[in-house]
Amino acid sequence: MTTGESPVSVEDEVCSFAAERDAALIANDASLIASHMTDDWVYVDANGFSSKADVIGWIASGRLAHRSMRTVERERVARIGDTVVITARMASSGEWDGVPYTTDEWISDVYVRVDGRWRAAFTQKTDVAANRTDPADAQSSL
């Protein structure tokens, strides 16, 4: 850092790390993706959960291939000590077993600092509702 520059916030640091992880996913680089995860990382969606070994195996074999990922709607970043949660609406595309797919989903990733480096520890994905209402209306029904 040079004189006059502001220090990078933890939240910005993790957002940068998350962007690197997304780039590794689009490159389908299984070993690089794995290095961005804790050993006990878990992915959860409507079908249940998958382990790091499962997902990395699918990518390494070509069964799962990512083609694009982009943020569609605002990111929410929350920090609790050395844990950061990023939630955003994402659109992505790829292939599963050679069949193309596209998704529109809400993703929450939990990042933790391990040995001085950020790692993804947990990922939860939820499909965006087809008849999505205004978020303010949805919150009032809770």
C-alpha cells in the first residue's frame, strides 16, 4: 500500500477472493477450485447436500462444466469476526452430463479465514421463484 491509499476492508478482500473463485469455476480448474475451499466444504440445494470431493470429482471428470457466472442482483456482505457471508442473485450456465443448463438463483457463500487465507466453507443455492414478489412484501409475511 502506498501513502494515501485506504486499507482494503475485510469485506472487500473476501469479495475479491470470491471473484477469483468464480473465475476458477468458469475455467473448470478442479485443483484451483479445491484450493479455494475448506476440506469440509458443503454445497446445499433443493436436492440435498454434496461434499467437496463430489463436486471437485464432477468438475475434474467433465461431468459438471461451468460456462458463465454473473451477479444479477445486489450482493449483501455480512462479517462476523473471521467469517464473512456473501449473498447475491446469480445467473450462470454450464453443462451437466453434457446437457446445457442455465440457472437464476440466490447464492449464499460462507467464507472463513484458515491459516491466514480465505476459504469457502459452505454454499447454499436456491432457485429464484418464477413469480417473485418485491422483497419488501416477502419480508412483511415473515
